[in-house]
Amino acid sequence: MKLKRQAFSYPYIVWMLIFILAPMVLIVYFAFSSAEGGLSLDSIITALTNEIYMKVLARSVWIALKATVICLLLGYPIAYILSTMKKRTAAILYVLFIVPMWMNFLLRTYAWQVLLDSNGIFNSILSLLGLPAQQFLYTEGAVMLGTVYNFLPFMVLPIYSVLVKLDRSLVEAAADLGANPVLCFIKVVLPQSVPGIISGITMVFIPAITTFAISRLLGGGKFLLYGDLIENQFITLGQSAWPVGSALSFILLVLVLISMAIMRRAEHDAGEQGGMLW
Amino acid sequence: MKKLRSFFRGTYLGLMLIFLYAPILVLMVFSFNGSKSMGRWTGFSFRWYEALFRDTTIMDALMVTLSVALISALVATVIGTFAAIGIHSMKKGPRGVVENISRLPMVNPDLVTGISFMMLFAMLGIKGGYTRMLIAHITFNIPYVIFSVMPKLRQSSNLLYEAAMDLGCPPMMALRKVVIPDIMPGIISGFVLAFTLSLDDFVVSWFATDGIQNLSIYIYGIARRGISPKINALCTLMFIAVVTLLTFVNVRSIKEEREQEQAQKRLARRTK
């Protein structure tokens, strides 16, 4: 009888093997094969030694890091202020901060394209003030802005959900014992919100490093990111570029896994620290 | 002092909300602009909306988006629910393996998922953009269904199912009469999640399909070449649809929460 119940999952397991596992095996297979076929490290070596590829990789990591820091600096205060408000007001405002997350990210990026356009509203305002038109679109700043704009809600969400559960009486106790508000925040609130910060960083950094359309739309293809590079291999160059493209994807995947491991480690350490607090 | 602080807090939240919503609002306003310009207002008009509904490419893309979302969510819900029921009764070892593989599409960057589909479909010789998109969407939807049904299964008791069978109920009927009603909330939230994810997807579709467009792919194609007032109108409608849907879902959950709160208060008063 037990076996009977397991059998309900068999159709899915077949599906899973063909459409989840096999594609991953394919990526790894192509990453470790040469253009002529057959196992080799050529593609991985090309992906790791090509100067342009490495430059793009460095730029992607750098932009993703900057965007993550900016999101944290902007998002933490939002989450903190919300968590100190009355429950009902906070719930409504919180939804307002989260709604953009549910909108298609192309749509959100396109909205900035409209604003920053050379004939867009910003330049109209400048010309009204008698100032010369500026080139906003197709700059690195625009790509940054688009990334921060797209991922800010992903930072607010986890931090808020940790802060809102925080025991307020601890803060009051610290204040009663003579800690000023700043000290209260640093010693009581901040350490306890570390798990939220960590998952916020993960939720921003990983999508930011794997994004590809934002830089195309706001950077005009001038500031290629690693995702654009991979897209280029597969969409433009076709089947002969599969091995190098797969190698690039494999490197991206490893990068994502490493950052996840670091985050998990940090969360673990934070847990221990929290334990020591008591 | 306290007033000053709350003033600063309010201002900060306000500024952040402006940052988040101003771009969308500007886009919406200019979708009603009489001219092509997106910097200067030249009068109210519906001309871009008319153009939008007359554009057969966009209407086709809309149909693709909606039908793929509906079909993929339905198929994923059926496969995923049965999968969850089966996985739930597996032994710890195989269960861990299946659960971990199922998490792959959730953890994998969309870009990598999309590329892997592209290669797989080419290798298997699966032609037809619609089929490809459908398979891809079903695949990334199933895990979300499984993991929304799983917690409900853990809450419900295995004994009920066994009791039904001891009383002579065949397995399929026991499932329909006992297990499924018990986990229905999980199934519904899994379906809604799957539907939303499919509607929203761009990256996986972009790589997985061939020669067919959903709305996201269409928008990307146009936006790469610059801005277009028709897209403004389209974005406005999509935004309104999302907000309506979210308000509906949230109002329901907030209402439920309030009812629960009030019930608790009543209970507390009574115990006093």
C-alpha cells in the first residue's frame, strides 16, 4: 500500500529527469567539451582567460556589489521605519513597497528608459530651467539606477519581516538601562536583524549579477554584463558557441553557488553570535 | 524632538515611494498623451490605446501569454500536487534527492535555466515555439506547486488516508475524498503562484522558445530599439491588472487576519 502512494510522484519524476536534470547535465557537458566535440577543458580555459570576458565579469561583480550596497543603505531605513510604525499603517505601506516587485521587470526598466530618454521628462525639465540637455540614457549610471530600482523591494522584504518580529521590550530594556537610541540600535536592533540583511543581500546580489536585459535597455549595449555576454553567445552566435557559452554559464553558476555558500556561512556565524549575546 | 523625528521618517518613506512609483506614474500619464513625445504634454487622447488594440502582433502576444500561463499553471498544479503526495510518503533518502533536484529551478538563475532549455530542445528536436514555451513554463512552475502543497501535507494526518482505505476506499477515491480536500488551500496558492510566475516570465521564455512571442518578449524587442507610446499604453494596462489582482488577494488576507484578531480579542475578554 505504501508503494502505491509513492507512485503518484512517478509522472513528475520522469518529467524532472528529462526537463530539470538533463538540461543541467547538458550545460556541464558542453562546458567541458571543445567546439569539435569530445571532452576537453578548452572552453573553460577560453572563458577564464579571454581578456574581454574577464573584464565583463569584473564589471558585473562590481556593479552588482555597488547595487547591493546602495539597496541595503536605502532599504534598511525603510524596513526599520516601517517596523516602528503602528501595525495597520505599516501593513498598508509595506504592501506599497512590495507591489513593484510583482511587476514585470522589463516594464519597470522600460519606465526608466522613458524618463531618461534624451527627449524625456528629465531633459524637458532641464530645458524649462534653461539648462542644456544631458545624456542620461546609455550610461553606467543608468544601468546602476535600473538595477537598484528593480531590486530595492527585495531588500526591504526580508529585513522588514525580521524587524517586525523583533521583541520591542528588549529595546525598551536597553533604553531603561541607560543606552541612548543610537546605542540601542547598534547593540540590540542591528545584531538581531542580521539574518534579514543576509537574505536581503542574497536576494539582490544574485539576480543583479545574472541580469541581462537591464544593461541592454538602459546601457544601450555599451556596458555589457556577464548575462549579456552569455545571451550573445547563444542568441547571436548559434550552436558553434555552445561550449564557450556553457562554460560562461557554468562559471556564473559557480559564482552564484559560492556567494550562496558565503551567505549561508555568514548566517550561521550570525546565529552563533546571537547565541553568545544571551 | 519626537515630532521632528517622525517628520523625517515620513519624508524618507515618501521620497522612497516617489522613487518607486514616479517612473510608473509618468509612463501612465504619457500613455494618454496626444503626441509621440514623452517629455512634453500635448493634450489628452486615447490614440495609443486604440493603436494597441488594433495591433494584431500585440494581441497575439497577449493570447500567448495568457494561454501559456493558464495551461502551464493547470498542468503544473496537477503534476505538482500528485508529486507532492507521492514525495511525502517516500523514505528519507530518496525524498531528499527528489526535493533537492526539484529546488534546482528555484535556485538556478533564470538565465541558466533558459539556456539549458534552449540546448535541450535543440538536442531532443522539439520544434514549435509554443510547445517549447509551454514545457519550460510547466517545468519551472511545478516546484512552486510542490513546495506550497508540501507544508499542508505535513499538517494533515496520514491516518485519515489509511483509515479511508481500511474502510474499503480505493486509493484514487481516498485521495479525492480525503487527502485533496485537506490540502486544497496549498493547491490553490500553488496554482496562483504558478499562474503569476508564468505571466511575469521573460528570461526563460526568451531563451526557450523559437519564433513565438509572449508579451515580455515583444516588449523587449521593441524597447531595445527605443521607446514607443504604444508600449506605454500596454504597460499601463498591465500595471492596472497587477494592482487589481494584488489588491484583491491582499484585501482577502487582511480581512481574514482582522477576523482572526477580533476572535482572539473576544476570547481574551472572555477569559478575563
